[in-house]
Amino acid sequence: MSPYDHEHSSEHGNGHCNGLSSEHGSGLGNEHGKGLGNGQGSDDGYEHDLERTFAALPPARGRGFAQTWWGRAWLASLEDAALDAAAVKAGRRLARAGAVGAVTVRPGRVTAVVRDPKGAAHRADVLVPELSEEQWVRFLDLAIDQAGHLAALLDGELPSPLIEDAAVSGIDLLPGPGDLDPACDCGTWDHCGHTAALCHQVARLLDADPFALLLMRGRAKDAVLGELYVRSIAPPDEPVQAEAEGVDAAEIWAAADILPPLPAPPGLPEAPGRPPSFDTEAERAPGVDPTALEYLAGRTAEEAHRMLGRALGLSGHGGDDMLMKLTVHQDAVRLGCSGAAPGAVTDRLAEGSGRGHDGLATAIRAWRVGGAAALAVLDEEWQPEGTALARARAALEAAWETTERPSFEPAANRWTVPEERLQLRLGRDGRWWPYREEGGRWVPAGGADPDPATALATVRR
């Protein structure tokens, strides 16, 4: 039995609502099981009724709420279900401060009293779908099928491999997206701070006693163990001749013309996925900045979305072939192109790119007009020679009549018009990039063009 809980025997829900009006859920259960019924448990130490009450836990300062993978899966389901991330954070703060009272677990529901920062008490409920009878039969079959699963369960443990095997068979003990349905007397129709606080507290309870999962899904711990014991001592069935695995190759070849076509590839989501919040209020690991990590995760999701669109051949999702060849300093510029970068992240990118804030702003401007190629033109000064120089001169001479040609001052791959404070830069691919002088700094003024007159006209406009 978990050190955090008191187990009781009662009629389903008896005494429950009255107890919810008191401090931290007093009346939901106490040291001797009062408040839930007659307080008499079974001789085998297990609970036979479908209700358990876990005593209120102390504040969770300086630690995460979920240490086990099933506890983290529970919180992930909360984050997927909640439409308001602020409510999840508010609930985490309430739970961390010890505002959640005793938690009662019954099939399909967990309940507790949660006090808000002003001291007002609210009844919070979270509803969880129960497993069907057919799903329970399959779960027990899985448990009895492997000696390791059965031994762990009969020893009072819920092995994680069994939860994984059950999930593969379509039996989800852990909640998935949308499985945690909130209900709170504060009147909020979605997850509020009170139901989110309850979910965070449940994650701690599941860390200590994952058998609470079975009760939420419809079966008490002792009922499951009893059925497993009966199955374990039952005489084996008559052996069944195993059928040969696999399919005859000749049959598959003959049916090749009538098989249905492969399904179409999945479509592109409307927007990149939203990464989880890294604001856990837990102590930071040395050298890890949660704000920067969350920003990096968001940019990674955007890049994955773009790459998938490109792989599907969708317009507007083209990419830069140089992306995988970027240096750390160049990639810092790419990461800085989101306008949502927090100030602390911008400071790190300015330092990481080796450009400072002004230089990073100019580099971001270049990236936005032409990606890695435009950034290379901003940074590189090279001397065209031979064929490259001849082609550049021919392009400049053909672009204007002699009397209309601007007065260029060439230097390396840059042709400057001093009186207009304009410049054309020749890229290594033969395209011309327009630049304008602003505040003593040359900045990109538009995309590249193979015709120098068109590029110059762009910056003049």
C-alpha cells in the first residue's frame, strides 16, 4: 500500500460530497477510514470497494511532479487537452504550493478540493473513460500470458512492460489526448487551475502507486489480483495445433493485380506542432536555459513542418539546399528570424553568431530575403576573375545604354553608386543582390535578380 494513501471500504460515493466542503478535502477519508463508510477493509490487505482516498500531499517544492513515465504521460494528456496553457501553469503552482486536498479515486473519476490563492475552496473532478469488459478480459489475458507480468502483479507491482503491451493491443490504461475531461464548480468549461492542480497531484500519486490507474479504468486492485489468481491455478486448455505463420508467396503473387492501392500519404498539418512548455518551476539543470530550449523546440517544429511540405511537393514549402551545411554562426541567424524570440534568446543568438545585435539584425534581414545564399553574399567579399568577371562586365554593359549607365565604383564583387548610396553585389551564382546604405551600414534591400538593372531598380523603388 502506498505511504501516501488511506484505503477505505464504502458504498460507491458514500459521504463524498459532504467531505468536499472542508479543509483539504477532510471527510473524504482520515487515518482510520472514517467518512467513507464502515471503515472495514478486507483480511487480505486489499480494498474490495471501488473507491480509494489518498491523503493530501505536502508541497512539492524543488522537484518535478512526475518521475515515472506513466506520470509524465498523465501530464502530457493534460497539456494536450487544455486549451489554455496559462491554466496548466496556474494548476502547477497551486499543486506545488500544497493547495490540493485529499484525492478520491473511483472508476471513471478523480476528485479533490482545491483552494485558490485567495483561499476559496472548489470541488474539482477529472473524468477518465473506463475500460470495457472485453478490454479487461484482453488485459488479463496479456497479464497471464507472460510469467514476468503475472509475477509482478501478484507481488503488488504494475510493470511498465505490461502497460506498453496493453497499449499495443489497443488497451490504453494511460489517458490519451482528450481523455481527461474536467468538471469544476468554479464554472470554467475547460480545464481551469483547479482541475489542472488535481491532475498534477494525481501524477504524484501515480508515481507512488500506479495501481490507481486500474481503479480509474474500472477495476479495484484486489479484484484484478483475484481474477489473476483464479486464472493462474486453472487447468490448461487442450493444446491447439498452431497454424503455420506467413502467407504462401504464390497466393500473394496471384493476387497482386487485385490488391487495393496503398493509402495516400498523410496530408500536411495546417500549422507546425506546438512544443510543450518547459516552464516546470523545477530547479534548472546546470547549463540549461528553459526559455532558449523552448524557443529552439518551436523553431525545430517549424522546420519539420516546412520539410514535410517540401517532401509532399506543396507550393510555398520550398527550402534552402544549403541548410544542412550551415555553420553554427549561420544557424544562429536562421534561428533569429522568428519575431517571437524573447530578449534573452536574442542576446544569446547575437553572441552565438559573433555579430552583436546590429549585425544580427542585418543578417536576419539578409536571410529573410534570400536564405543562406543571401547571408553568404552579405558576409563574403570575393574577387571575380576570368569568365566570372567577363560575364559581370557584359551584364552591366548590356543592362543600360551608355548615357544611362550609373557611375559604378567597383571593389571585388561589389559595384557601388556612391551618389545614391546604393550597391549591387554579385553572388557566386551570377545573380545580383541590391543593397542600400543605412546608418553607415550596408543592408540588403531586396531579392536577387540575374539582370543588374532590375536589381538596381528594385532598391531605387
